[in-house]
Amino acid sequence: MNCLVVYDITDDGQRKRLATMLQTFGLARIQYSAFRGELNANDRAVLARRVSQFVNDGHDSIFIIPLCDRCTGTAEIISNSGACLVKDSSVQIV
């Protein structure tokens, strides 16, 4: 299932390590603190356990949001950066 992972981590080192971990799960960066990609239910559960180590103070948070095919197919990206942000032909870039 397509997933969106967004985070707000205050510590620079922790934030960089989290981004590296998300990439090892095959997720692609779509914004500075947002990644997207395919994760099955088991990988989502493993990821949720592993990323909890990066939430250290009262302001840190990580969201792992599963997206159904319909939601992914109707997503709209508004950006001056172009299609390089998203490699999914079903996404409309406005």
C-alpha cells in the first residue's frame, strides 16, 4: 500500500538518521520532511517500531499514513519543482 510519512524532529542529527532509515525502506523524499512509497502491512509495523526511537522530546512527531489507491490516484501536487517530486503517472501536477 502506498504510504506517506511526514515528521517534525527537532534534533538535526536525529532528523538526518530518520531520513536515511526511510530511504532504506524504499521510500522517496517528496518534501524536506515527507517521504512516500509502497509499504506492506508488515513493513509499516516494523517501520513504526523503528522510528519511535527518533521521537525524543514533547515536540517531535512522526506520522505514517497509509493511502488507498483511490486517494493516491486523485492526489494533486502544486509545485514549481515539476514532476521530479513524484514518479507516479496517475498523479496530476498543477
